[in-house]
Amino acid sequence: MAIKIDYVARETASNLFRNVTLTLASVLTVVVSLTLFGSALLLREGVENANDRFKGGIEFIVYLQPTITEDQKASIERALDENPEVREATFVDQDATYEEFKRLFANSPQLVETVSPEILPPSFRVAPVTKDPAVVQALGDTFAAKPGVYEVVFAFEVVQRIQETFNKIGVRFLAAAVLLLVAAFMLIFNTIRVAMFARRREIEVMKLVGATNWFIRVPFIVEGIIQALLGAAVAVGFMTFLVRPFIDELSEDRVLPIFQGFVVTDANLLTTNLLVVGIAVAIGAIGSAVAVSRFLDV
Amino acid sequence: MIKLENVTKTYKGEVVALRNASLEINRGEFVFLVGASGSGKSTFLRLINREEHPEQGKIYVAGKDIGALPSWKVPHLRRNIGSIFQDFKLLANKTVYENVAFALEVIGRPRHVVKTQVPAILELVGLGKKMSNFPNELSGGEQQRVSIARAFVNRPLILLADEPTGNLDPATSVGIMRLLDRINRTGTTVVMATHDRSIVDTMRRRVIELDRGSIIRDQSRGVYE
């Protein structure tokens, strides 16, 4: 049976306005829960991006002066090869560094424009035999003073600090977000229940004259989804215009060494926003569907 | 049109609303259900509409065993059955026209059908001039006419009436009964539960009397008692 769109739109709109306070409560809860949830995800993406260059057991990076001579470079390479504590050392040249830079700073095209491969430091990505921070630190320090070395960056300084921070913030965010999502679910459930109670006379007549169950249900389910979507829209706005700039600011804070790359790319933001909208649709649809199936019998 | 075979219905296994009831109502009949309050009249009507399920026995409506009907088909059963009540069950926030149109809209009738059928049926029940009034602006008799219009606008095979004159004065009741009689003459089967002695005695139609759930009398051209 065809359900007319204008009918559903009219019914849903009048339901939403009939119950403004309850609707607002649901929407706001969805906003807060999804913003927290999305922020936790964005932070994690940032961590992942920042840690990208430390993948594959790399514990420290020896950044070289862009102006390093071939001799100096060869001597460092030899020292790395001969050191029994070094399991593997990979050279990353200026072009590859530039590619990495472009990836990390994809959000700041102006910054990328000001940079060219020649001014970027080439580097050795070093995977030591052990992961013991004391040993790694001592090992890295032996290279810090060599001629032609710009800086030695340790994973445990960067990765672990970011991860610790993330674990502290992210886990709490996620826990709060999950609790609030449950609250949002129950609020939507209750809003729909109240909406159905307010319209019980209409529903009674509809059943009496033979309206199908779906015809009666659909406006309420659409109402639940719209509440959640309104919340998701605000949450997406918050994440795009508040959370992401904040994360970007963190990375510009210079608290971490160069190339910290603690950034959120447009793609990260898009997937997170899509996920947030998807979750909103799910809790709106399920919350209202449960209410509808529990309180609308044939 | 309606057939009951050994139908028993109890509430919570204690109160017997209908006990081993068997009967058949033919197409186009006009049947009064009489009996004291709690004798099972309303349950009888609700069973035909499948608002209730019998514990035992089978109910056939238009040749179909409605107990075997899947629940998604129940709305289609109800489209063939109009219902009116003592308390009218009109929607207070809708006009007369909208109340009747609502019944057609929610079963997906196209707009042009609604636009032609609703004024026609309201004309038929004598409310052609009150289409844009709200229910609380009408007398009880007029409200019942609206509810009859709503029940009949879809031309159902059966009209179930649960004490339709229960809230109306005798003169108004006569008008409602004339209307129901007219509807019956179009071929619609009418089953009406009532306490109204004078109506039953004047109309002289088939009378089925219930007493604590049992059929104790079934008489064509009967009287109230």
C-alpha cells in the first residue's frame, strides 16, 4: 500500500511541535552524545595520523640537516649498520619526506605551498632490537651529536605521550558518549511513546477503519529518525567547526617535535561525520520502532 | 455473512463473555443483540472485528475464517466492517468533513475519491451544511450521524453498532434508526447491540438475546423480551 509522503510529513511535523520540550530533550541528548563520540573518534584518527611514521617497530627517527654532505650521511649510515642494537634502519629521502609532509598537512595547502623538498630534512627510520625505552634513548642519543644530524625524535616521546593522552581523554569520552547514547535512545523511545499516547484517539480510529499497521507506525518512526538526525546535524556542525579546529590547534601548539602531524584530514572528518549520522539514524529508528511495536498492537 | 461456530471467550479465564455460541447472520440482515450489561454483546461485536480472539470455536466473516487471518490482513477485514459506538469516537480537533475524510485517507484512498465521497455521504446523513463544524458544535444526534458517515463512507459489507442510541433522547434515536435502516436497505448487514426496548419493539427485526455469555433466544421479527 502506498503511504503518501505529504501525509507522513504533515503528521510528523505536527507530532514534533506538539511535544517541543520532550523533542528538544531528545535532540540535545543526541547532540551531546554524538559530539563526544565523534570527538573521541577524531582524536583517535589524529593519533593514528601522528603515529603513521612510527609504524613497523620504528622507535626513533634521526632527522638530518637538509644540507648534510654525502660523507656525513654515509658515516651515519655505517654507524647504524654496524650497531648491534639496530635491527633495521631505513633511509627516507627528501622527496619521500615531502610526500609524507603533504599527506600530514593536507589540510593546510598554504603551508604545503611554502615548502619544497629541498628544505625538508631527510631521515633514518630506525627499528632497534629492543623496545626498552632506556636502551632506545641511549641508542638514539649516540646519533644526536653526530655532524649533520638535525634532531632525533623518539617514538616513546611522541607516540606514547599521544597515546597516553588519548587513552585518558578518549576512553572517558567514549564511556560518556555510550552512556549518553543510551539516554538518547531512551528519550526517543519515550518521546514516541508520549506522542502515541497524545494521539491515541486518532490511532484507535485508524485501526477501526482499517489503516494498516505500517501506515500508523511510519509517521512515528520518521519522527524518531528526524529527532536523531536534528541532533546529528548539530553534532556534525560542532565537530566540523569546533572540535576539528581545536585538534588542529593542538598540533600547532609546538608541544610536540616537528612533523607531529596530529591532524584530522578532510577524509577523517567525513567518515566520522557519516558514522555519526549513521548512528543517529540507527538509534532514532530503533528507539521509535521499539516504542511503536510495544505500544501499537493490532 | 457472519458465522460463529461454538465460540467461547473468557476474560482472564474467569469472566465468561461468550459461551459456546453458534449462529449465522445472512447478508443484508438487520440483527439486534439484546441482554443485560455484561451479557457479552460488546464482546460479540469485538470478536467479529477481530479486536478480540476467541478461546475456542471459529468465526467466519464473508466466508473467511478470521481466526486464520494473518495479523497484517486484519486491516483489510476491518475495511469491510464499519463500526459505530455510544460515544461516537470522533476526533475533536478535526471538522466534520475531516473526520470522515480521515477514514478514507488512512486507508490510502486517492484525493479525488475523498473529495467526492465525503460530501456525498455527509449529504446522505443530513449534515451537508455542517461539514466545517467541529464535533463539539453539534448535538449528540448529529455527532452520531457523523460517526455513521465515517463508518459507511467506505461502503462496508457489515455495520457493527454498539449501543448507538445509548446517549441520545428517544426522538433523536428514531432519526438514527431511520438512517441505519436506510443503510441496511442498501444491502449492508447491520448488527446492533442495544438496551433500547422501544426501538427493538418498533423495528421488529431479528433479535438475539444473550445472558451471561449464552444465546438464550434467537427470534426473527422479535421484540425486546
